[in-house]
Amino acid sequence: MKSSYIQRLRGFVRIEVKGGQLEKLLNRMTERQMAVWDIRYTAENKAELSITIRDFFRLRPLLKETGSRTRIRHKQGLPFWIDKLEKRKFFALGVLAFVIGIYVLSSLVWHVRVEGNEKLSKEQILQAAKQEGVYKLQWKFRLKDPAELSRALQQDLPGTAWVGVEISGTHVIIKVVESTVPDKPPLLSPRHLVASKSALVTEIFAEKGRPLVKPNTYVRKGDILISGIIGVETNQQNVVAAGKVKGIVWYKPTVEVPLTLQYKTYTGETKNRSYLVLGSRGLQLSGYGKISFEQYETIPERKTLSWRGYTLPIGWLSEKLLEVQMIEQAIDPKEASELGIEQAKAQILSAAGSESRVVSEKILHEKAENGKVYMEVLLEVEEPIATEQPIVP
């Protein structure tokens, strides 16, 4: 039979027995109810067997009786392991100190994270949490129950509809749901909608007020598009003019485009570095030496050690350094002109807003000089042109 866990705990030895009366020896051991198992004959007068430590010391009289000899092959079990530890005290103390260190580190709060806050500042929430005993390097056993902490923080933080506290390993996560207060509509004074730019009107929709222009009408900056004065002269009323007016506006931007483009490529050369991370500090383990790359990118990958659902402040950080090089490519002047037009359109549309669009484009002037193409472009852009103007009594 195989050794049981109890036998391994008490300890046993694997021995080799030699002699001409092996069968008599085994019978005598059975009569004395000795714990013996896994008996194997290795030769005619030789056998191997496993026996408990207690019965091994009872074996000497039987060996003399049968004229047998024995030799220990190997020892196994807790008593022998303890004996080895006694001989290697510093190693045992190191293992014990490591276990204690892991337990102590996992019993501290290493990070307090705030989620969901918009109006309330993170510092304000962390200050309220600190008053309730939640802060970095606090002992976890000194923390209150998460439900009790949630109620206390909600009372300390005005403007919150709900506050939740979650303890995950060495991290404390504070989740905040702020109460929503409906925005009060601003009080508006009577106003006109006037042209913000000189343009050709293409579309006008008066939601409130009286339109004064029609499509295909040219207006100058400051002209009234939708009037906030309605009614006849004998019965006039001032209102807040509202509506939508679009028009075509002319732009003449100047752009310059280099005749050589630069782009980044990877050479395939890499270098790896690894670190042992303790809290917010790292100890480099590999990848020493000067980096032979002039230009490179770093791709980090971090792994954190966890134990029984707890995230420990111990982990590994691997960095992969990729060599990159910048390559210059000459472009055709025609292609540079197309890039310049796109650049001008992007610049104008970004300033005009999302509702704008380019109606037409034309190059007014173009020249190549000093490795660049210089251009002056005429763009017709349809965009909203209405802006507010208060009605002065």
C-alpha cells in the first residue's frame, strides 16, 4: 500500500533489508503488528520496504534474530523536514519573515479610488473619507463596515444621491452618484438675430420673430436677419427672436505644404526589461545596459500578485522597447496641392462648426519654393450665420 497522509505527517523511512531469512523477518514484523508497506524484492536475499519511525526503532531485535542487516534509503515526513529547518535556521526565518511580510502588506490599504464624481472634487471626497478612517496605509481591520461607511460619506458629502464603498483586496473604491438638479432656463431679454458675417443667405427658418431676409439675399455683418419686434406700429411687442439661418461665406486661407513627408516605421529590433514592483517603486531585474536605439517606443505590461481575492502591492512589470526610425518620402507637387486644399478645408470647417460644409473650392495662387508649396485658396462655405443682438429700448 501507499503511504497515507498520517504516516507522512508522523514520518517514515524507506529501508533496504539483506539476509537469508527475509520471509521469517517479515512474518515476525507482522506478528508484532508493525506498520510496513510497499515491500519489493530487489534480489534473492534483498528487499526494500517502507516503515514508520516508531517501528523502525523496534526492528533491531528482529534483525539480530534473523541475521539480517538494514540500510536507510531515504527519509520522508514532517519530523525530518523540521530537522532540516533546524539546521537551516536562517532560511526558515527568511520564509517566516516573507510570509509575515505578505500578510502585513495585504492587511493595509494601498490605494483609495474615487469613481463617478463630476461636480464634487476628488480631494473633497478623499478628505471626507479620511475623516471616516479611510486613507492610504490604514489597517484594513480598522475600517468600518462598507454599509456604515457609505451612509456616513453620504451625510458628509452634500449633493450626492448615493455613495457606495467597496473593499477589494488592498484597494478601497468609493463610487459616487451625484444628485441631479434640473437646470433653470436662463432669463432671456428681447433680442434680434443678426448676421455674424457677410454672406449669401441660403436658408432661413424663423421659430420666433419676424424674418427680414429671403434665400439668395446678400447680407452684411450686423444686418438683422430675424427681428425680435413683431406687430404693427400701433401694437408692437418685443420677443426673443429664435430660428436658424445659413449662408455662404467666402474664405481665402493661405497654406504651405512640404514636398517631403515624414512617417514612423518599426525596424524589428527589440529589447526587454523587467522589474519587481513593490507598491509604487520598482526594482529592475533584467535588461541592464545602454540602449542601442536612437529612437524607440516603450510598451509596458504589468501583472499584480493576488491571493484569495486580495490584490497585493507586489507585482511584475515587463517593458518591451521597439526601435523606430523616421523615413522621409518625396511627394508630387500635385499631390501636395491636394493636401494643401484638404488642410485649408479642415482648418475652416473646424472654426465654422459641425453644421458647415464646403460648397466649392478654387486655387487662386500657387508656387513651389524652398521645398514647400505655398497656396492661396478660395473656399465657399455654407454655415450658420445668425448671432444674437439685444433690443435696446
